[in-house]
Amino acid sequence: MHQVSAIAVRAALDVAVAAGLATDEILADLPFDVRSIGKMKVVAWDDYAVVAERMEAACGSPERLQDLLAEFTRPHGRVLRARCSVHS
């Protein structure tokens, strides 16, 4: 089973909250919520992919999501890249 650092999901959710996206809809039927993700170390890759797909849908297009992520992560991009890793 492939996993991704929970830091990546927390970062994505921070962006979603700051952008006013509905995190309840993004996290619907997933095994974590905005609070519990803070206690997790890893998330299943499939769940991470669902978060990404739902954020893209909430933004309206892949390009808008890219713009949003760039806007919110630019100051912290090196830190995020250094701390987010995929585990198998």
C-alpha cells in the first residue's frame, strides 16, 4: 500500500481553508477530517488522490488549482518539498 506524508494533506487543507473551499465536501467519506489529520503521520495514497481530485473540482479546473496552490505555497515551497515524501 502506498502512502504519502500527512503533511501534504494538511498543507492542501490549509490552502483549501484559506481559499474558502468547503473542506467538509473535500473530506466527505474519507477516514480523517480537518482535526484528525493533525494527529496522523501518513495517509493512504488513494485518499490523498481523492483530496486532490475534489480540490480540483472545487476550484473548477486543474489550472485554477495550480494557480491557487502556487499562490499559497510560494513562500513555503522549499519547506513543503523537503518535508513531503511518498512512502511505499
